[in-house]
Amino acid sequence: MTDQLTGTARKPLSRDLVLETAVGLADHEGLGALSMRRLGQELGVEAMSLYHHVANKEALLDGMVDAVVGELIEAVGPGGGTDAARDWVAALRARVLVARTVMLKHPWLPAVLESRTSISAPLVAYYEGVLATLHAGGFSNDLAHHTLHALGSKALGFSQELFDPGKGGGAGEQSGAELAAMAEAFPHLTAMMAEVAHDDPDSTLGWCDDQTEFEFGLDVLLDGLERRRTGTSG
């Protein structure tokens, strides 16, 4: 098949090509730009042709999740092994931060993951690697189960941010008068907002430095889990 505009050979339409193109479109223009019609335009085919490869929009989103989680599994490897047995904290931390790097390449993915009604086979395989790492580090099945709950979406490299600039603005957008008006009713929140909104090069927040906050939360969890694993309380 040849593209009439460029004269170059066009890849034959396949499920893999449909998913690859859909992922690229969502990466560059956001999930809102993704429709079957738009995807067909990107591929140079009628939208109806896509239904030979994906049943509907939800099936398309399922396939996109599987494709990116497959990319994630390739990046992090199977999990477990001698490195995890020697230092499970470092092994799991590295695994999660690699997952975060992949997530940041696909900023639409967390919202789609949270909207899925079932867990996909590649996602099961990813969590198998997390469990392999924990078991290599000496975790019982019971503690590993609690750990998955405690980690939540952090295991996949993202978390729901408490302060999302896209949902109403952050502290940096509050004027002095607005902060003063809030101070009497909400003294602790106002004090925190006033402090972290300062242009302080030593501040770790910066309202908010998502990477810093993600790693802070992850490290707190990992430190606490290691104390649980070893039965220490110090």
C-alpha cells in the first residue's frame, strides 16, 4: 500500500500499528484528541477499518494500556533475583522509579488505568515482578499483600497529587490578601501554603515538585516496610 501524498510505502494496517499510533497520538496531543475518526485519519484509513482490529473505543484503551505496560515490563525486567535478595529496598525503589519514567512519557496513562474495570494480563505480569522482588527480600505472603495495598499506584510510578495545578491552582497563585483572609479560619494550611510558595532554592516543595514528593512518599513507605519485615521499631 502506498501513501498517495508522499509516494512512500505505508505499513499494512494491523492491531499493533493501530495501538502504536493511538499511543503516539495520546502522548503528543492528549487523550482528548483520541477518537476513532482521528485515529483513522492518522493512519490514512476510514475509521470503520479500525474495528477489524479493536472492537470499540474501550477496547482501544485496553490495548493501549497493555502496550505501554509491555514497554514498562521490558524496561524493568522480571524482578526478584540476587540484587533483590541483597537489597530489596534499592531493587524495588529502582523498579518503581523506572516505572515512573515510563509513566511520564505517557501522561494520559494513569487516568486510563484508573478507569479500567479489570486488570490486564501485562499488568498482572508487572505485579508478579514486584512480588518476586519482595519475596526475594524476605517478605512473607501476608506482608507482601499489605505492601501492595500500601504502595497503591506508586508501584506503577504515579500517585494522585494532593495539589494539582490543573484543579484549581496552587499556592503560588494565592495573593497576600487571600492568604491573610484564610489565616484565621485555616491557620495550619495557610502557614504551610505561605511557606512553600516562597521562592526558596532550598525548598523541596516548589508547589509542588511532583518528583520530590513522589520519592519522599516512596522512601517513607520503603523505610517503614523494612522495619516491619525485620520486626524492628526504631
